[in-house]
Amino acid sequence: MTTNGVGGGGKLPRKRFYRARAHSNPLSDSHFPVPISPKEVDLSQHYPRYFPADKGSDGEEAAAPQQIRFADVGCGFGGLLVGLSPLFPDTLMIGMELRDKVTEYVKERILALRAANPGQYDNISVVRTNSMKYIPNYFRKAQLTKMFFLFPDPHFKEKNHRRRVISMQLLDEYAYVMEVGGIIYTITDVEELGEWMRSCLEKHPLFETVPEEEIKADPVFKLLSTATEESQKVARNGGQTFHAIFRRISLKEE
Amino acid sequence: MEDTAVEEPEVSGAAEFAPALVAAHPQGNSVAVAIGPELRAFDLSAGLPVSLSDDCGGRSHSDAIRAICFSVSGALFASAGDDKLVKVWKTDSWRCIQTITSEKRVSAVAISNDDLYVTFADKFGVVWLVTLREDSAEQVSVDNKPVSILGHYCSIITSMKFSPDGRFIATADRDFKIRVTLFPKNPLKGAHEIQSFCLGHTDFVSCITFTSISETQSFLVSGGGDSTVRLWDYVNGCLLDTFQVRDKMGELLGPNEADDSSLAIADICPSIDGSLVAVAIQSFSGVMLLACDLVGKKLSFLKVITMEKSYIPTSLASSLSSELLWTVMGASNMPNQASSHLLTRLRIIPCFQKDRLSSSDAGPATLEDGEVPHGEKLLLALQGSLDVTKQEEVLASVLAALKVSMHKMLVKKHYSEERREQRKRGRNDKKIKN
């Protein structure tokens, strides 16, 4: 109990002190606090360098305050966030994870990274939440420019398909929080799930596929299959991955 | 009896209590009351009780009706509930023209403004749509299955309404959310474009309704388990004003009476001109009237119409043509209740209009039974009985039970830390291997 895996001076937390379940039930009632609306999301807690607490609320922030632009849904141990942070140093991004132990780990990991690399990793943070239920509580309409769904739970049984994080219904909500032109990234090592995610996105009128050459040129794409813990596991085992990358478009009325 | 039910959250069947509902024809031609599986209608223009003809081949309601509504034109009426049936009726003949079977229990129903589609929401938070066909007696066709058009992720949808201009469909759920979705020209492909979320309630949203000042400008009003009524600019998802019913009740009744848990908003109903909102509160014997200033975008307290102690309305309705506010109270599925005892009580508030209410303070607050349009004939048809004394005994106890059911269904369970640990240990997916 005394060692919790977090050294003081910016030492990275060790995963073995954060043993967690592999899954968490997305359908059950949540007992963690959820902001009532995006207005109540306290960014100063997540990004203290961007939102210094002592700034006073006299409305002297002349420049429009920064908003979170990237969301990594089901961020797991946070590998993608850590990879993205130096690539987009001025973009605020957040990881969303339902398992509290895992969220704790990511929190400590980010704090340790910030301590070890002053001036870096100030733009990433993590929140424990059920993004299948509460996405609109965190983000305003058209706020996000990128959303990531990397190696989500496959939920093979048909009975459990409604637990999948990509579905026609949930895509409505993702489309709502994404700006037109924003990009949704999905990747999995489960072929069946890959097909499912692709077909949902293809059927959805608010998304269109991103051409393959554009994907190849996207620096983010490489991270999908290298940055996260899950992708490294897949790579170690020589597994195949299936991605579906789509762009948010505006609806054309016929 | 009530106490044991509150302490023991696992009481089975508590969710089966269903409140009585009332709906009024927009042109004032008729009024309908639903109680348990029973649908009662009264033709106000002819002054006669309506006999429903349900011979189009589908089943009749066999379990509690949870939602009823007239279409905007008044030509159609829909009823749906726990028996997983959605029935659409023509209001001129009160013939059932379509019976749709849902996979899950139905919690809300609405008819599109053009009378072309009926939408219903099931217990999983999915909204389904069916095309209405006038002459489909023969061709109950295969291609007319319900299609899902949108969904709230595993959250019970408590209320569903079309905006007055027909452009939007609004859905409210137990997860504090109101979603406003564009209703497309071809809704069979789904309603995927969300216009806004109206977020602000801090507990379940129990009812929503649109109210308008002009053809072009309308607003959304909502009531919830947090004992507030809220006014929304639903196009932009902006909260314009919040009225704290609990605070007002505390002022009126004294803080002891205004017990926290029992002041959830049960129903709301706007007046024709949009200047008033009537509010039914879960354990308040009467109706609270709020002035709704749609220009200044404010909700303010106007007055309270108190009724006899044992009368707590469960549902409210008004029509475009008359100034009557219909209120009904009742509940079904008491454990030992025979269906012949499905009693309801109807009370009518005349002059449901702001100027008339404030000017004639001395006028009658509610109509006596003798003053009700068509008198006893109407009451007999809609209440099921005229014996008020016996009825109110039944109803008072029914409502106590109803309180439990509303909270069981819509409020998230809060367990103490120990209880949660205990429940975790009892999970059957983590059996101890010996």
C-alpha cells in the first residue's frame, strides 16, 4: 500500500501497480461525477499551463480560450496521447477511459512526463468517463477536429453488439461534436469488428471515407498502429490490423 | 407499505405502476384518458362517450399504456405502452388503423406533424419510425416494419415531441439529456443530424413540450426530477431560464413539507398563447401555474391552484380551441387490483389563459363535477365511476405506490460504499473457483 508506483521526481508510474479489469460494463449506471454540460468542464484542472488558476475571472482573457480538439475515446494506457502530444504541441487533447485504475495510471503518467520534460505534455489529459453515454456533456457542437477509437472492445456476441463503441446511433453523437472536415480514426485487430466499424461509417450520411493516399500522408496514421500499448501487442504477435478513417461532412439535402 | 418499498430497492414489479394519462384533441373535439390497458375517449362535440373499434386485426392493449398523443391536425391518435404495442387511431371514427408491435416496451410516442409517420421510443432508448397508411387494412405489408431512426444510449426516453414547424424531433431521457434532432424529409433513412443537446437538468427529464409565440418562433419547456422547469432555445441548445419549483414549494408549504425526493415534475402543459405553463408536481395536490414570458425569456411564478388533499394530478392536457386545462389522476397495476377497478379522477381548470387567470381571481379555480362539460356523462366515461369518495381512497394509496415506481424507473440507484462492495462480491461473473 505504501508504494503506489509513483515516484516523486517525474518517475513514470509502473503498470503493474495499476492492475485493472480488461473490461468495464458501458451499460451500467455510472457513479463517477459527470459534468452537466460542456460549460462545466474545468479545463484548468486538466491543462494548468493553458489555464492558470490565478488568472482571476474578471473576463480579461481577450483571446478566445482554447478548446479541446482531439478526443481519444477509450484511451487505455494513453500511448496515443503521449505520441500525439509533441506532434501537435498547441492542440489540447483528452483521453477518455471508463476503467478508473487505468485512468489513474494515465493521469500519473502524464504528470510524470510533464515533470521530466518541462514545457512538454501540457496539452494532454485524461478523464474517467463513459463516452458512450456522456460525449455531449463534455464537448460542444462541432468542437472536435479528431476523434480516435483505437482497438475498442470487439463484443463478438450479437447480443452485445450494442456495447460496441461504434454504432449508427453513437455516430450521430460523434458527428455532432465533430466539426465539418474533422476526421474519425478507427483501428482494430479483429477483422469482424473492423468490417463492422467500416460499414457503420459508410452507411452514416455524415461521414465519408478519406482517400487512401491522404491517409498515407497523414502523420497521425502511423501512430495508430505503433503508439498504443494495444497496437504494440498486436505488432509483437504479428497480427493484422484493420483501419477505417472517415471525414465528417455536412449533410447534402436531396 | 410505502416505507418498506423505499428501503428495499429490489422490490419486483414496483416499476409496473403506471400513471393515468390524459390528452385533448387540438381542436377540442374529444378528450382521451388512458389508465392501465384501458383507453377511454369522450366525443366533446357530440357529447357522447366514444366506443373504440379495434378490429383491424392487431391485438388490443393488454398492459399499461405509457404514452398517448393526438396528432397536430387532430386526425390521428396514438397509444403505446408496456404490452409493446403501438396503436394508431383515426379520431373521426375512433377506429384503430394500425397496430405495430415493438420488440421492447414503449415509453413514448409521437405523430409527425404531417400525419405521415408515427415514432415511438422503447426501453433501450431507441426511437423507431413507421409510415402510416390510411387504407392498409389488407396490405399490412412486409416492408412497413419499424426502422430505428435515432437512439439515446441505453437510456429510457421519457418524452418525445415534434417541434411546431415539424423540422425537429426532441427526445428527453433519464440521463438528464434532451436531444433535438433534425427530422429529415425522408426519415426512413434515420435522423442522424443532431441540432442540439439541451443540457442543464441535474436529474431525469420527465417531460418536454414546445410552446410558441408566433408561427416562426417557438421554445422548448422541460420538467425534471430535479424539481425544476426550464425554458430552452432548442435550436442553439441554450438554457434561457430555470424555475426552481422546490424553492417555491418550500416557500408555500414550509420547508418540512417540501420533502426533497417527492417534488419531481410529473407533467407540464403550455397554454395556447404560450403565456402560461401548468406544472403537475409529483406529490402536490394541485397545479402550479408559471407565467412564461417568451419575449423576455423568463419563467416566473403566477399562482398555485390547490385541489382537495387527495387529488394529485398525474397528467395534464389542453387543446388549442378551448381554455380548459384537463388534469387526471390515477394509477394502475396495484398488486391486487382487478382491471374493473381502474379508477381515475378528472378535474378541469377553466380559463387556462394568463389575462383571464390574473383578472378573475375570484372565479372558480377548478370546475365542480356538475360544471364539467357534459357533466356526469363525461365523468362516467372517463373516470369509470362517479363515486368520488371511495375512489379517492383508492387513488391516494395508488399514488403512494406510484411515487416509488417513478423513482425506481428513472433515478439512478445510489448504494452506500459497503453495499456496492457487497454487490461487487456477489457478481456472478467473478465466481470463486475452489
